Amino acid sequence: MLSVPGLCWLCRMPLRMSHWGICSVCTRAFACRSPCCPQCGLPAMSVDLPCGRCLQKPPPWSALVAVDNYVRPLSGLIHKLKFSRQCQLAVPLARLLVLAVLQARRTRDLPAVDLLIGVPLHRRRHWRRGYNQSDLLCRPLAHWLHCSWQPEALKRIRTTAVQHQLSARSRKRNLKNAFRLELAVKGRHIAIVDDVVTTGSTVAELSRLLLQSGAATVQVWCLCRTL
């Protein structure tokens, strides 16, 4: 918890808007991310055109928006949100993400979406943690962007091994048939919201499921994209 109300989570300076959680100076520091491919979010020469990787083998989603790479200080805040039960960090982190999305709309002509879906946890893992961090991000995002959020749209129907302990190939096998769609998405423009995208296996599996079910487009929004 914040030791003194109204202090920035990063620099500990007083906040003019206490509910923001992160001051404007620290927020601007996240805008200095190195050039990345607009589709996969990995380092690239151009921020306007897909990289060579995406031209050869494009991911199933159409665009990826990330606040930063998985580096400090953002990685530390995400760790506190996920593993230290500091849920009050969800709104400040969601604000960083909505600023990145709005910036992408201005500079990349990123189209608006009408539905947000958080990456689901298996019910057992959800029970142990007490919450789904992706859903905590979706709630304020849906409010700010005036779009729908359906927390029950996707179900993780089988327990899977923890992804960060697996190789890229094992991640794909680990996620096969792990999700079920509980909502009609035909013609919808959807953003999948996650805290960290590593190899992209999880969001790729979800993107394919949504597109096969008739979704018009799928974007991926995340706090961090690992390199």
C-alpha cells in the first residue's frame, strides 16, 4: 500500500492527481520506447510497416500496443500487482496502457475497438491469487475508452503449466485447446488485454480462437513486451 497518500509509485514525489498513481514526469519516461514493429511489438527499423518476421510469418492479431519492454521500473510494478496483492496498482498501470493506446491511434492510425477481453486464468489459479490482473486492467480501460468489457467471454478450461517456465515450442503445446469462447463475437473489433507478452503464444491462441469465431479484427494490448 502507499505509505503516504498521493505519492508517485516510482519517484515518491507528491501527485497533483492522487488517483493517477504515477506522476507526469515518470509517465513521460515510458514514451521513449525504442522503435518496434507495429504488429508483433519486437524491435524493428520502422514503426509504420511490419517487420521482416511479420512479413514472413505474421501473427494472427493485427496490431500490438505495449507501454514498454519488460524492464524496470515497469516490471517491478507488474510483479507487485501480480504477486504481492497490490491491486491498487491496476488503475495507474491501466492509465499507462490507455495513454499508449491513444498514442498509437494518433501516430499509427490504430482503429478503435468495441470489446475488451482479458487473458483468462484457470479457476484454480484465480482462486489462489484472488483476482485476475488482466481483468483489473480491463475495468478502467473499458470505462475510459467507452467500450464493452466481458470478463466471462473466455474461459481457461484446462490447467496449464506456468508459461514462463517453458520454451517457445512447449508453450504452444501447453495452450492447445486450453480456452473456450463463451460469447458471440462475429463482426466485433476486439482487444486482448494482458500484463506481459513474452513469446506471444497465449495471445496468438486466443486471437486464432476469436478470429475463427467470426471476430472482425483482434489487437493485443499489454503493459510489457519482452524482447
